[in-house]
Amino acid sequence: EDVTERRRIEERITHLAHYDALTDLPNRTMFHEHLRAGLAAIAGSEEIAVHYIDIDEFKGVNDALGHLVGDELLKSIATSLSRCAGPQDFVARLGGDEFAIVQSAVTSLEQVDELVARVFQAIRAPFDCMGHHLTTDASIGIALAPRHGTALDQILKNADMAMYAAKAAGRRTYRFFEPEMDAKVRERRQLEIDLRHAIAQGGLEGGLEVYYQPCLALKDDRITGCEALVRWRHPERGMVSPAEFIPIAEDTGLINEIGEWVLATACRDAANWPDDIRLAVNVSPVQFKSGTLALKIMAALAASNLPASRLELEITEAVLIRDDDTALAILHQLRAIGVRIALDDFGTGYSSLSYLHRFPFDKIKIDRCFVSDIAGPDGSASIVQAVVNLAAARRMTTTAEGVETEEQQRLLRALGCSEMQGYLFSAAKPADKVLELFALHRSRLAQRGGEESRRREAS
């Protein structure tokens, strides 16, 4: 009996059970088997270092350039990791954009640092993926056995916590496990529980609040609109930064409930504003992909009696998945309701120009990173000028974010930017305070107009 073909099939099945189909690296199952054997064989003063490697902002590549390009990038990263690992090191893909390296026979932390340096050098080199020139980076967490534990589950958990600590430190770095990290994980879990309670509270004490940051026309200094920004006044912690709780909300899906509440609350507040002041509300990619966004917007407008023309939705490039007709159809659906659409954080993503070509936005928001150094000798004035010209050619307005100095305001006005937003004019304020600001600012403009009229008459 010829069993050659049967054995070939059996070998293929065994291979598929232990290796990743995309990168052909060992998979999570084989990684666990190898690490379990390594932990059982630790002897003497040698240690094992487990490196958890998470590719930073990989989702943005998938969203902007598509999954085929994302897969090519993962294969390129896998090849680079295999090349920089030592002969005794074990490289695996755990799934998604997560990889791992088991570094054996470690006798000093310098060895671990050297491997990390090689990993960063390898993955920071530009990759050519289907014609796209991509650079990437990683957050790496490291746990040492037996120093940080000898049980498989414990080492995996500690490496994972160290990796999240690297992410929390701003990504593009690495961290060794420390016992205090366990307390931080518990704290994050408690914050998630508290956030769920705050959402249930809504605008009540200890719940979420909506603040509004005004947008000022650079031509005549009128307030043209306000951006709704969610705030959380924790009963024990005080004001919790959105940078702290929004990522938790997005990771857990709570952002849908938060976004719906902010939209309804902001529309209700804006209905009491002067008719010429618009409301801007941010929409996260998670909300956008829920499929019911247009219905929720129509419901919020109907409940508040706010005209659709006074509502502006701010979306980032992550909302627009390349070649995703569904995303564009939803935007056209929202436009048909009468809602305005603004592209937020312009210039910080992958393919902004293609988005401007495919959808007629009403406004482009120029990211604060371009505004902060606009006044320098090698600053971003030319970039801002290019964006302003591009927007004008496509009948879009421009809003500069993060304006903090009069010099920035003067330059933006000279470059032809339509509006500004930032601390120079006003920080975000609660609903009652922003109403007071409207009245105060109008009286100042009227007073200034009167003084100019008297000067003209006198001359």
C-alpha cells in the first residue's frame, strides 16, 4: 500500500496545527509548548526572557490601506524578527499584530537589551508592501523566568502586562515586568467599572459631562461654532482625563453609549444657542461602523429640534476604510440629512488626499502639531498654506486646532485659514458658561464695532 500521499496530508495537518498560515512562524500553540518545555528545563543562573511584541497602530494600516497591504506588512515583520533573533531564540506569531520571542540562556539584562535593540532596528526599517512605503514600530513587554515566575500562565500574564505598560508610556518603547504593574491592571479594571457606572449616571453627579470649546472666525472674530467634548468628574478622582478613559471606552465598546449620550446632550444644549452658531460632535470609528449612526443622529436632531444644518460631525481618517463603499455611502447618507462633515486631525494619517478626492468634506481641521511650530524658521507655515489652498480649491473651510499664541493667530489669518480653536480664545467650558461666553463676546464685538464707527466719523 502506498501511504506517501496520506503521510504528506498528515504532515500538512500537523504543520497547520503548529504554524501560522500567513507568516509560517510557529503559532500560539507551539509557542506555549516551547515555553512550557523551556520553563521546566531552567537550570543554574540562566534565565528565559519572554518578549511580547505588539505592532503599534497596525490597525491604522489595515483601515487606511486595506487588509492585503496589512498582511504583507505582517509577513515582512515576521521575516525581519526571524533574522534579528539569535540561533537559540524562538520567534512566534501569537495572532493579529502580536508576536513573541523566547530568548533562552540569558545570563545578563544586557543580552535582553541587545535583542530588543535589534528588534526595534529591524521593524523600524521601511517596508515596501504592494507599492506602499511603510514604516512601523512596536511596544514590547518582557518577563524573565524564574525572576518573574515559573508557571506558564504567570509568565505570559506578566509579559502581557509589561507590554501594556510600554503602550501606556507612549508606545515605541519597551518595559520589563514590575510587580506594581499588577496593581495598575487592577486599577484600569476598576476604572472601567466606574466608567460603566458614570455612563448609567449620564449628566448626574459622578457621571459624564459635555463641555464646549468655541471656534472663532479669523476674518471677523465671530464665534462660528463649538466642539462638544466629553468630560468625566469622578466622585473620588476628580476630573479624569479623556486620554485616560476614552481608550478604555473604545477597547470595551462603551464608546457607542458615550457617543450616543454626548450627541443627544449636545444637540439639546445647542438648540438654545444663537442660530448662527454650529455644533461639532466627534464620531469614533467604532460608532461609525455600528451601522445605526444615521438613525441615531436623526433621532437626536428630532428630539432637540436642532436643524440638521447646524450639526457638524467630525471624523478621522480611520473611519474611512480604503475602497470601502459602505463608509462612503454612510457619509453621503448623513450629507443627505443636511449634516455637515469635517475631516479631523488632517495630515496625521496615511492618505488624506485620496479621501478629499472621494468625498466632498465641508471642513478640514488642521491638526495642532502643525499649528504649534507654525512660527518657527523651519516651521509648518508652508504645509498649512498648502492645506488652506487645497481646501479653498474644493470649496471647504479650514479650522486650525490648538491655537495658543497671538503670533499663531496672526500667521493663520495671513495664510487664509478660515477659523481657529484653542486656549488663546477659550478652553472648553460647561454648557452654562459657554452661553455666558456667547453673550459677553457679542457685546465686546458690538462695542468694538461702535468704537470703529466713531473713529471713522471722526476722521
